Amino acid sequence: MVLILTLAGGILLNAMESEQKVLFSAEANGASQLIATSISSGMRNATQLDLPGSTDGPNDQLLILTTVSTSSDPADTAADRVCQAWFYTEANGGAMYYHRGAPPQAIVAPSADDTEGWTLLGSGLSATGQPIFSNAVEDNPAITLNFAINADGDSSPALISTSFKSRQGDATETQTCF
């Protein structure tokens, strides 16, 4: 009887550990999809972008987009624009934050300790040997997103590497978000 209970207990513990790993993996994949979808949506309608230099940490990054809000016509007025920003920080295990506002609004990166007004999109992110945001093209906004996300720190991280390009083409802004 003890032998059977020991075997059943071992199987139950293994099943619970496997379930926890699957849940952590699903959480990491969900967060990575949220981040990629958010940036994709912003880049699709971006008329300008900026990647200012490092903020708090050496690998912290800020991506700022001026985007068309209600129309796909880049000739619309600045009143039809939206300022969107994504902030990656290595602090607290690596996190991605999002902020949105109306131009002209100079968006600056928050400190890693004070992200008030910013929405947390995901945590457990890390750089993959290259910057999180890279390959900005000045004449036509484009960006490459590279990161690894590991929700529990124990399993293999999900690797994300994808590129986004604006459909708005070359546009001249009178009021931007940076």
C-alpha cells in the first residue's frame, strides 16, 4: 500500500510541476504576443519614430512613435496624431511598458522605479545580444524587435525577432512626440 501511494504521489507531483511549467510558458507567450501586436499596430500607422539614447540602464530603450489616429492619410493634421511609446528596462528582471498621449507631447522615458502613467505589457524580458529595438530607417519608419521572455526563469525562453514597417511612407510632421 505504501509503495502504491508513493508512486501515485510521485506521479501527482510530476503532473503538478508540468502543469506549472505549461502555465508559465503560456504566460510568457501571451506577454510576447501582446508586446509584438502593440508595436505592430503602432508601426503600421507610424509617420515618425525616434529611438533616443540609453536611459537608466545601459540596455534600457525607449521607442517613440507619432502615429495616424483616425485616418490612413499621412497628410492629415497633427490633431489627428497620437503619441505612442514603449519603454524597455532591465530593472526588475526586464520589463516592457507602454504609454499613449496626444501631440505635441514630449515623451521621456520613466525611471525604472517610477513608471506611473505607463502600462506594464510584460516582464521577464531580456536582450538577445542585440538591442530590443533596432534598424530605424529615417525616411520610412521601420523597426526590428528582438527579445527573449522567460516568465518563470526555469524553462527555455520564448525568442521573439520580428520587423515592422510603416504603411504611411515618408511624411513630414509639424508636431511630433519627441
